[in-house]
Amino acid sequence: MSTILIKNGTVLTASDRYDADVYVEDGRVAAIGRALPMSAAEVIDATGRIVMPGGIDVHTHLDMPFGGTVSADDFHTGHVAAACGGTTSHIDFATQTPGRGLYHALDEWHAKAQGKAVIDYGFHMIVRDLNPDVYAEITRLAAHDGVTSFKLFMAYRGVLMVDDGTIFRVMQQARDCGGMICMHAENGDAIDALVAQARARGDLAPKFHARTRPPQCEGEATGRALALAAVAGVPIYIVHVTCEDAIAQIRQARDRGQAAYGETCTQYFFCSEADYERPGFEGAKYVMSPPLRAAWHQERLWHAVRPNDLQAVSTDHCPFGFEQPPQKQLGRDDFSKIPNGAPGIEDRLLMLWDGGVNTGRISANRFVELVATNPAKLFGLWPAKGTVAIGADADLLVWDPARRHTISAKTHHMNVDYNLYEGRTVTGAPVAVLSRGDVIVRDGRFVGRAGRGRFLKRLPGAPGLA
């Protein structure tokens, strides 16, 4: 039975901050208190440091086929990177193959993680093809297999997009089995028309990716998705919100009492559409969907995460190499062929602490709420994950608020040859990362092992949030 005593730290949760020791036994938090008398196999001195729950990233795409290639991080490299950045659990997206059932996708994604997983992980299910068998599979997945959230796309026609009728029927089925709907909300038909028109004009540079996916398309689709969810009576979670147009729709739905939630992603706070104007083809590094917006939307996002208009910050980690391998180069002559996605699973906590807590934009407690507690509550991982409490999994960070770290592709652990935040020096980083009581990162060095990560079987009817 493994034991660890973390001494002299400051415990930080979504609601509290206090000085205490934390005693870990057999993978769980067994005691919290001042000057705990226990002996342990390992003692970690946390003097001057913060002990907080490990991050939970509920929006990632590891080993995902997309845009004629496959995302560059698999379940080993992605997990190592996540752990080094302080994320100890995540929920990835299993993608249904049209003509095949949902269990085919689930088996495929379990195989991707088998023997590679370092941290704990769950799955959302992307539904692309609805038929009578899929209805039954949705119910069975939620009741028996721990997959309780279902993602739908309102964009990427012919690839991932489904029509409103399909969306509504999946919503009804998810409602009946206690599930949650995750929605990629962009008006795909309008975007496709704008893309075709840009290509016909010869406007093919990366910057036209953003210009053909305007914020109004995100706002309209968000409002439409929320309206369908209200009629169906199902909780809905709008993923990767980028702009005031979408924030306003979620705020209004919540004001009406709807079970409506939203996340944004780290990059939308710190990058903007100006990055598409970088010299040469450099703007392709920032091609993601929805795209980066005008810089003024960043302050709207900070305003939204403070009062709970948005409830979580994830990454949408979906990396494609720029030159090694040359995945982004697939669209060198046509922005519409650039694989959509960017790296970020390693940088989320570092960037949000430095840019949010250190600047006073959010409190330290709200930081924990956004990156760990709310994701756990929304997606059925609470109270085992997302807090520091007796009986909870010992997914813990020993965080040094004074530690300085320069972000760079030369030193990050993500399997991609660039970083969105290249050269930025942040203050605040983990010096030790524990996953279920195992120390998997020490002083920025990964010391865990492949295959130790466990699948998170979630219960339907997660409590959600107010």
C-alpha cells in the first residue's frame, strides 16, 4: 500500500484555501490537517507551494483522423504532455464511422489508448449516422459503458456535420438516458458558401480561414442548438466558444433557466486573428475551428468566465505538424485544406494561471473551478475527481506560484513542432504531479509509465451546475 505525505502546503480548491498537510494512501486522499502525525513512504515538502486538484481537460482529440491525416499526439505522447502541464484526467472524442455502430467507434478508441495511457481518460461519442440501432446504442453506452455525453457537429458537411433533425432526435435519446449533448456550433452551410466564394476569387491564404467563418455563424448556430435543446429538454454543453455572439446566446439561455453550459479554450484568450497575418505560411499554425477572433473578443471571454456565463476552459487539443511532419502543408495552396487544429494540452494551466490569476482577471479558486471542479461536475467525475477532499482520488498538483517557465516547442512534450505561445515566460507551474497517488511528474520531468492510465466510466445524470 503506497503512502505519500505532502507537508506544509496551502490547499486550494474551488471554494477554499487553507494551510494543511495532505496524506495519500492507496491512491486516495486519506487525511487532511495541520502537522499530520502519519509516516509515509515518501514525503513531499510543499512549503511555499499550493496543493490543488489535477486539471481535467474535457475536450481533446488524440490520434484522430481528420483532414486527410491523423492528429500528431497519440494516447502516450498526449498524456505525457498533459501530465507535465498539470492535467491528470481528460475526456477524448470517439468518432463514429458512417455505416457502423457506436460500439465500433468505442472499441477503436479503447484500442488506441490500450497500453499507452498515462493519465485517466474517458470518452465522449461523436454521432455521425443515426439509425434505429444507434438509438439503442446511445442508451446502452450511457447505462453500461460509462459514455454519457454525445457530440454533434453543425459544420463540416460530408465529414462530421449532421442535420437539425438528427440533432434533435439524438438530443431526445440523450435526455431519456440521462446524457449530455456536446455541440460544435457553427453554421456549416453558410461557411461552405463563403469558402467556395473565397476560393473562386483566389483568396487562398490562411487568413481566409477566419474570414469565411465569421462570429455571426457561431452565434447563429449556438442559438439554434440551444433552442433545439430547450425543446428536447436535454442539458447542452457548447464547446470551444470564441466570441461575444455565442456568449450572449448562452447567457440568455441560462437566464431563462435552461441547463446550458459552455467552455472556451486557452488559445482564444491569448491568440487572435492577427496571428493569421504572420509572414509566409506561418498563419496555418493557428488554423482551428472556430477560428481565432478579433482581439476585443478576448476581454469578453474573461468577462464570461468570471461570473459563470462560461463554466470551463479546455484545449480542443488537436495538433498537426507544421513541417515535421508537414501536415499543415496540405493546405499551402488552399486554406480550406489545412487540417484544423492546434496543440495546447500541455499549456492550459500554465497560461491560464499566468494570464488569469497573476493578472487578477480570475481568482485562484475560480481557476481551480474552471480547469478541474466544473469539468468533473458536468461530466460525471465528481467527487472522485476535481477536488482535494478525503476519499477523492489523489490526483494532485504541487504548484509553485513563483516558478518561471518559458514555453517552447524545443522543450514541450507534445509531439508537434511548434507552440502557439512560443517564447512566452509564465510564472506558476507544477513541481510535482500525482495521478491516483503515483508521482508521474517531478520538476518538469515525466517519471510515470505507459499503461497505468484508467478508463473513467461515468454515471448518467451528472449533477451539472447551477
